[in-house]
Amino acid sequence: MDTKEKKGLSIPQIVCLVVAVFIAISLVMYGANYIFVPDFIPSEKKLDDKKTEYEISKLDAEISRIRSEMAGSLFWLKLIAIFVTVGGAVGGFLIGQSRTTKEKLAFESRKNVDEVYQSIVQELSDDKSPVLRAAAAVKLGAILKSFPAEWRVGDDRKKQIIELTKQVLAAALSIEEDRKVLKTLTINIILHKAETGDELASVQGLDLSGAKATDAYWARCDFEYADFYNAQVDKGSFRKSNLSKVQFREAFLENAVFDDSICNHTNFKMADLRGASFDGATLTSVNFEHAKVHGISMKGASIVDIEKCQVDKSEAGDGSQMVTVSEWLKGIRQ
């Protein structure tokens, strides 16, 4: 994409141009005194013809009056009127042209950005080359990590592109089959961090239902309100992540790591959590209804107001050892 940007005239430039035109008109009109009204010096010699002398005196007075009108207050008043009329029209025209030009340039810039972005998304959807799809995932990740400076778009448009990029990568995680490409997607989807300086990756509210994210390393991420329904994140890591109000319903989370994470009102209903680790995690009002919990580790975890329900303690996760959540937690703490 061509990064050169042509700009219309700015407001200060337009003002300077109008003032320059005004000064030029003033000088031309003032100089016209000496071009079109030549100096007239009456003769000091007395004429015998009284009538001729009277006509000369009358002509001299007329020339003086014209000079007065051309150089006096009346002249400046007329000049101001011309400036207001002509200058206003010219200035308005230039401002209008400048705004129109800028709007056209902004539209063209946005069109170019959209074309480049669409080409990357098309590469991600290529069904023949896994390498091309992986490269496209890296390009989208680069947008999340550091938004291209040459894409001169407004803050609102920038936010739209960033959120769209996350959604595209999330959708690709549920569609992609190649393991290497899936790994690349899991790495690049969490590269965006909020401008507030938060050290957690910003992935709030993301729809990751059905995602294939085995072995995903999603430590230090803010997944608040995200949806992992039926997602495969076995052996994944959510270490030190914010999982408040996240939906893990029916998710596959065997041997996943939730150490030092925050699980506030998190839903693990019917999730497969066998072998998962919650060491040092904070669990508040978490729902484990019918979750498979065999082999879960909760060393040093803070557990408050866990919702009353039954969980599956069986090693095979076949529902053969259903116990209340309080009994299960009591057994873990012993």
C-alpha cells in the first residue's frame, strides 16, 4: 500500500492565502491612483482668460476629489467591502475544497486498508497451503501486537480492526485442522494488550466456542466473559489469568493449568477437568455441576461460596462416582 498521503490546504494556509490576495488587491487598487489618475500640476502663471483659469481650477479640484476617494476612508471602506465579499467567497470555496479533498483522501485510505486486511484474511482461509495460513495468522497477530502506523485510521476504526482480528483468529481456531497452524493461531490471538498498561493480554468477551486449542499457552490473559463452550483446551495453561465469568461449559480441560488464576463466577458445568491444577487459584462462586474432577489439584487455592451441585469423581469420567461438591472439596483438602 502506498503510504504517501496528499493533504488538502489547512485552515491556516487558507487564511494566509486569502490575506495575501487581499493585500495584492489593495496594492493594485492603490497603485491605480498613479497609473490612471496622472499628476496634474496647474500652471502658476496667471492667465488672461478667466474662463480657462476657472476650468483649470475646477479640473484640479476634481482630480483632488478622486484622489481623496481613492486613498481616503471611502477607499478603505470599499476595499473592506470587496474583501468581505470576495474574500469570504474565495475562503469558503477553499475550505469546502479542502474538506472535500480530505474526505476523499480518508475514504481512499480506508479503502486501501480494507483491501490489505481482506487479502490477509483470504490468505488465512486458503485451503491448500498450511504455510500460507500460518503466515496470515502471524500477520494478524502483528496487527494486534503493534497496529501499523502507516494505516492512518481513527481511534474508532482502529478498535474495530483489532476486535475484528481477534474474532477472525477465534473463528479460525474452530475451523482449522492443521496442528501447526492451530498452535500459531493460539500464540497470535493473545498478542493484544490494552493501552492502559495492563500486563494481561486483552481477550475479554471472545467467542472461543468449539476452539481447538490443545497445549495453548494462555497465561497472563484477561478472558473475562469469554465463551469456551465445548472447546478443546486440554494441557493448556491459564496461569495467572483472569477467568471471571468465563463459560467453560462442556469444555475439554484435562490436565489444564489454572494456577494463580482468578475464577470469579466461572462456569465449569459438565467440563472435563480431570488432572487439572488450580494451585494458588482464587475460586469464588464457581459452578462445577456434573464436572469431571478426578485428580484435580487445589494446593493453596482460595475457595469461597462454591455453588452446591454434584461432581463426577470417577477416573474414567463416566459418572459412576457422583458426589456433592462439598464432599469432593473436603476430600481434596484432607
